[in-house]
Amino acid sequence: NAGVMQNPRHLVRRRGQEARLRCSPMKGHSHVYWYRQLPEEGLKFMVYLQKENIIDESGMPKERFSAEFPKEGPSILRIQQVVRGDSAAYFCASSPEYRGPPHFGAGTRLSVL
Amino acid sequence: QQQVKQSPQSLIVQKGGIPIINCAYENTAFDYFPWYQQFPGKGPALLIAIRPDVSEKKEGRFTISFNKSAKQFSLHIMDSQPGDSATYFCAARPSGNTPLVFGKGTRLSVIA
């Protein structure tokens, strides 16, 4: 049973470009969470999605960031017009039901030049 | 703001020692307290978890102690090994439709 798959593992973008981060949850998991981790910092919740629905986006910046989890395919975290402050590790986690413990992917490390 | 406060920020112990990492929370509605272990360049991995109706849980060399009245919980690692060197995160789950809230992490180094 494959774990949570994130790609790409590393992503380099120049300021102003768009970044798309993908997350395929574990088989049978319908709940997806995105977290951001800055160096020497903890994990900051960004958004919680179920298939085709955003359940909680209270941790998501109001501008430039969006997330989706379509009926078919992976969940996507999209960052438009990236700035240097967006450089961080972005982790996706999935769980089989809302109250199940989330399992994390290996993360995407975004570097903005 | 629902928060979990974790200490210490970093910890160095000798091999065989018992590192203890502490977490405190404010929200009495939290009902699930997991610990995650993260190695450099990897994602966090679920290590052990406890619910507030239990005061202690052991899995192998890892033990969670939970003090509901003090709103504190801690992770103990028995007979620590250099391979335990990692960053450890405590977390708590509020009741209702809100995901896990994480502490800021403790960087543990176990030296031979």
C-alpha cells in the first residue's frame, strides 16, 4: 500500500512564477490536509479538503494561494506569483476518515529565487 | 487561538539516556494527542498517540504520559539510540472539524 505521494520533491521557481504542488493520498483516504513548514519551525496548517470540497481553509493566505481536490486525480496546492517568503517545505497528509490520524507525504521543498 | 506549546526546543542526550519532551495545551476540547517523528528531508511519521481518558501509553521504547488536570503530556524515549536523533512534534486535535495543531518541535540528538 503506497503511502502519501507528493511531487515534485523539489521545485525551484523565480519570483512571479506559479508553483503547483501535487498530492496523491493513500489508497482509501478521502481527507487531505496541507501544511507548511519553515526552517526551524513547526507545521502550520493551511487547508483541509475532502473530494471536491474545501472543508477548512483558515490557515491559507487570502491571496495567491488556492487548493483543490478533484473527484479524479491528486490534490493540488497552487501558489501564484511566488515571492521569496513562499520558500518552505509543503507537506500533504491524508486520513481515511476525519478523525483518523493523518499520514504525511515526504513533502515538496519550494525554493523561490 | 488553539495552541500547543512544546519544550525544549533542542535536546542532547547520551546513548542510553531517557530524553523527555513536554507539551502543554490550553483547549480542554482537545481529544487526541499524537507524536510525530521527522528525520531530515523526510515527512513527519506518526510515532505514538494517546487519548485523554488514558494516563500513560507505551509502545516499545516510547512512552506518552498524560496529565489531564494539568493539561500537559510528554514523550519519554527509553534507552535512547543515535538512530532516534530526529525532530519530534507533539500535536493535538480539537473536537469538531479542525485538523491537528502542532507544537514547534524538539530537535533531539543522541550521542554515542
